[in-house]
Amino acid sequence: MRIHSTNPLFNIRNSVHHPRFIAHRGFTVDGPENSFPAFTAAGAKRFWAIETDVHITLDGVLVCNHDSTIDKMYDGTGKISEMTWEDIQKYAINVGNHVETFPLDQRKMPTFEQYLRICRYYGSVPFIELKTTGIVNAVLEMVREYNMEDYSVISTTKLPMLKEVREITERLYIHHILSNMETAPELSELGNAGIQLDYADVSLVPESDVKHLHNLGLNVCIRSQDTEEGVKNAIKIGMDYIPTNTIYRLTV
């Protein structure tokens, strides 16, 4: 039986009429990645899910940022795991779309808790990528605190971290990033799971692989699709959700 037939996240089939889009690092057309403006824009545009990347500060605060350092996006330097939350609050995002239009408070690094609040307010699924080890318990505790265990996704490139999640709860949906067909049986065994195949071009994905993964009970996606053609082709061959940096609606 296909996972989406029982998991509340997948009550409606992915289609051009009801596309299941994931706003990759928020909707970065309208604001810098992993920022308050990008998360809010994704929610306001009714994205099915809002993706973010989670790290932890030296003093245990979960925060949203893609890299392990603040160097790429902020007007400062430093490794997040070696900085306190007070340290990080000294800096602001200074690159990204429309960055100059946002006030200072909107350019500070979001905490994971603030991100969850945005997702819950707009009804978007938190699509949570764990970027570092040792944070599974803290992330799950906060997801449970916001009563979102059945409506969130934990994703990572690290299969052992997904196994750690599954040892704690069967309710949370797990997703393996940049995965492959060889890993699929292990994910299937973990249950309530999805897989991202490491393809950027949907035309290269064997439809037989998608069918096989579905038969294993897994949901499937590939890398971000940023054109209508790419999105529609992904839906056509059976992708169950679609990460994107640019698309929020389709011309049908």
C-alpha cells in the first residue's frame, strides 16, 4: 500500500491541479534564503511545505541556516556551533533577493521555534533538514511541543539520523536526501518514509525506478525543479512532492 494513502500529509494526490510544492529554504524569490521574509512569503503563497536547515548554537538554541557558518549570508563570520545565540544576534543577513528592503529585525537569523510558528500559522508542513548530528532529540521535542509530529518531515542526507528518529517515533515522516535505489530497501523497512533521488533533470529518471520505489511504500522526489516544464514532467512520472526555488503555481 502506498504511504500517502494513510499518512495525513498525503491525503491529496500530487497533480498539476494540486501541486505539492516544497519551498526550498523558503520562497527565495521574495526574500533571502532561510529568512523570515522567505518563510512568510512561502506560507502566504500556500506552499504545501516550507523547507529549512537546522543547526544548534553553542548554548543549545536551534536556528535556521543552510551552512554551518554564518559567512555566506550574514555581515559577519563564525561557526554556528561555536557561537552563542547572543553572538549570532549581533549579525544580519546582507545578501539575497530584496534584502535591502527588509528592516533589521527581519534580517536576523530565525530560530527553529520561530520557523515552526510560521509554518503552523500558514498551515504549511515543516520540512526540516537536519544539518548536524546530536540535534534529533531537541528538534523532535520542539516539534512535539507544537503538536506537529504527524504533520512534519524530518530530512537529512545522513541515514543513521533517520534511524535515530525512527527509534524515537513512528509518527514522524522521514525523508532521505540525495539518496539512491540501493538505500531504498532500508528506508522502506523504516516505514513512513520518502526518498530524494539524486537527479536534477527529470528526463533522466527511469520511470521503472519510480514505480519500484512506490511498490516499496516510499514517496519519491528529485532535486529542485525551477521551471513549469520540469515540474509538470516530475508530476507526470509520479513524483509525490517537488522542491522548488521559483515556482508556486502552474499554468494549467
